[in-house]
Amino acid sequence: MRSSSSPLTRALLIVAPWLLILALWYAIRASGLVNPALVPAPHMVLAKFVELSRGRLWEDIYMSTQRVFIGVALGVSLAVPVGFCLGWYRGLRSFMDPVINFFRALPPIALIPLVIVYFGIGEAAKTAILFYASFFAGVIVMYEGIAQISPIYIKVARTLGASDVEIFGKVIVPLTIPHILTAVRVALGVAWATLVASELIAAQQGLGALIQNASSFFQLDIIYVGIICIGVIALVMDLLLRLATRRLVAWQDRIA
């Protein structure tokens, strides 16, 4: 069922939560419950963003975005076929499920010492951390989604005389696309959440490095800038993926 709300109403619904967050932010600072020195005001964070944007902030954003993109691309590229096989073959899924969930539960930050030993402190180490996080997030989404595909579609296709190649290309692939896109969305979110951990490995550039360096000098406004930049970039990427999902799977029935 489609929403019949006006564009103005939809715009207000989008803006209202952010205005509420800003109001709450100012209220906490003014309440006296927290030392104002520990909570820089939004306008102070904005001023610091403008100041940093004249320097190397855009290079940090570029480096972090590049690392996340490479890590997610590699992770999802492997997660899709692995997740498909696990979802399609029940015996394989039962065999591998404990192993997948064991490694998925391990926090990437705990693996940093081993990653440094095996990959050094260069870009390969940072990519390995993001790959790890993206792969296990993506593979879980993929095999859970594939396992829920109803076999009735394949039975109907066979009844209509479709060959195995036609079934794969015209039935299985279209049904798999939504799960692939969801896997990418989840992997992106996990990768951005893991970014700061990955940039603990001797990173000189990147938003995680910016946050770490600022924490050493108690520069809270810079820490806020880094956190907000990560959130904004992740949000923009997610919105673009949601738009792509709507276009690519427009044939699906949706509730809203």
C-alpha cells in the first residue's frame, strides 16, 4: 500500500528527526548535567568542519571511502557465491553454519594483532579487516535469503517446460538480486562501523585516523566532525543503494 502523503509532509518527516537531535544536543549542553567543555555545540562542530575542509579533511574522506569500497567490493564478491551455495544446498549449510557463525561473532578489532603479523601495517591490512567484516555480514544475509526462496517458482518453471539454464537465468537470478543488494547494504554498514578499527593499523590518513589523532589531544570538536562525516557518507551510500534497489526490483510487491 503506497503512502499518499504530500511532498511537504514527507520533507518534514525527513527533517524533523534531525531538528530534534539538534535541539536535544543543545539542551544537554545547556542543562548543566554535563560539563559544556565535554559537549561542543553543533555550531562549533560546524565551524570546525569548515576549518578542516580547507585542509586535509577531503583527503581523509577520500581515503576512508576508498578503503570501505575496496573492502566491501572484495567481501561481497566472495560472499555472494558462498552465500548462494550455502542457501541452495541444505546439507552444505548445515555443515558450514557453525563455522560461519563462529567467525562472524569475532570482533574485527580483536584480529588486528594477527592481521599486522600476516599483512603488515600497509593498506593490505586495513583492507583485510574491512573484507573480513563485509564478507561475514554479506554471507549471512545471502544464505538466509536464498534459503527462504520458495521452490514453487522452480516447480512452476519446470512445469512450463523451462530448461535448467532458463530456470537459472529467468527465475533464480531475479529472485537473488534483492538479496545481493541487501547483502551489499548490510556489508557497507558493517564496514563503516569497522572503519575506525581498521585505521588503528598505523593509518596516517582517513576519518578513523582523524578521530584517533584528535582523541590524543582531547579535541572533541574534531572527533565529532569525524563521527558525523562517517555517518553522513554511510547514509548517502545507503540511500543510493535503496534507490538502486527500487529500480532493479520494481517488479516486487511492496508494503510501502
